Amino acid sequence: MNLGIIGLGKMGGNLALQAVEKGIAVVGKARSKKPHLEEKGVTVVDDYESFTSLLEPPRVIYLSLPAGPTVDRVLRELVSYLEKGDVVMDGGNSFYLDSIRREREMWEKGIYFLDCGTSGGIEGARNGACFMVGGKKEGIKIAEPILKMLAVEDGYVHTGEPGSGHFVKLVHNGIEFAMLQAIGEGVALLRGSGFKLGLAEIFKNWSHGSVIRGWLVELMERGLREQSIDTIESYVEDTGEVNWLVQDALNREIPIPVISHSIMELFKSREKDSDTYRAIALLRHGFGGHPFGKDEYIAKERKISRITKI
């Protein structure tokens, strides 16, 4: 069983390490050497010919790339080295209409393209991720054994036709934003209560048996123990995917007021300091390694990552 990974950053690199530990031979393509991965058994090359020649057909290739033009460029560069029946999975947060178009273009060449929504953050990539995957059943059948090995128990689902995986992940991200907003507002209420409250202890308590227990509550406890919330810049950066969801909902005339409002609150974080936004920034850093404060690269990605118009 072997897997190719293009893009060995935080997500792709940790996914590669998990795969090697589970007995999957991993070939990665990156622009530079990755000694911390190579010493663990990941084969790293910098050209497509070597990359594809080291993978047994039908090849299974996972793209861990930023959404937008980069995905199209890599597909154009890669496709001439592939054979009919190979499988390429886009594991990034691509817009689902872009994924439908890419699947159609790749299938014209006999190559399966799967839109592989991936969740769980860096920790999930390293220890067991959550995959929601759209695409043709024949391509799914080839990639599924690997995805199930890299997922937590019950953390893999074939969502259906091409585009459905990235659409489901988009809805997931909208729910995530709303949950982050609620937790952030809770932190602001606790800090502004007038009581001398131990916030980390409260979130630890909520993680055990409460109705709102869950990973985000656990991450909030961890973040509060590791860093003073007063030191965090409240400017919340994002790559803009949930904006697409709001626009899509408007076109479908489906009301999503809570998710929509969470986007408005995120915009407000860029204009005013607040414990709510500092808490959200702390959570986003905890699960995805997202930066504190402004980030020019992410701001650029927000404008270019969706190609197809809604």
C-alpha cells in the first residue's frame, strides 16, 4: 500500500508521518528537502517524474495545497505523468464548484479526481483525521482503504457524487465558525462577570459530562493554560471559505442567520479588541496552527482561493 502526497506542510507532513507509522509507503513531493520527514521513512522528491515512478499503479495521490490556482497548476503539471485509473484527491478547502469542474477535466483523461474534505487540524493529520469524500465509486474503491487507515474510527464517509465532499466540508466549516463564536462570547461573559473565575478549570469541567463537551471546549482549556488571553491580538484571520457558504445559501434562499452572523463578527474582530475575538484566535491557533493577528499570505488566499463564481 503506497500513497503520494504533494505538499508537505503542516497538514501534509503530519499525514505522511501517520501513514508511515501505519505501514503505508509514502512518497512526497516538495520544493525542498524535508529531513524531519525523511528520517522517519518518507521518501521526498522534487520532480513529478520521480514522484510518480515511485508509486505503484493505480496511484493514489493526496494534494495538501492551498485552494485556488495552485491546485489547477499542480494538476496541469502532474497529469502527463499519470495513467488511466490513477486517483488524485484534493484534501484542501477548495470550493465545491471548482472541484466539480476539476473532476470533469481529469475524468476526460481517465483519471479519478476525489474532493476530499479533511478535518481534525494538525492533530488529526498526525493521529487520525476526519475525511468526507466525493467522487466516482470506482475511484473511491481504490482510495478508501488508505483513507480508512488514516481516519479515526467512523471518521471516513463517502458523501456521494463529485463535489459533495467539499460541499459537506464547507458546511462543516460554517458550523465550526458558529461554534467558535459561541465559545468566544462565553469567554467574554466569564471574564466580564465580576467573579474571580478560573477559566481553564471551568472549561475542564465543561469537558466532562456537560452538554457542550467536545474537542473545541478541550482546546479552549488547553489554550488558556498555555497562554494568557490578554497577550493575544484579537484580529482573526481567515481564508474566506465560509463567505462562499453564505453566498451559496443566499442563492438557494436557505436561511443561515447564526453562521452568517459569525462571519460579521469575524469582520468586527479586525476593527475592535475584544475577549471574544481573542478567545476565537486562541482556538483557531490550537486546532489549525492559524496565526495570531494579520497575515498577508492568508489575506491574499482569501481573495483568490475560489475560482468558479457562485
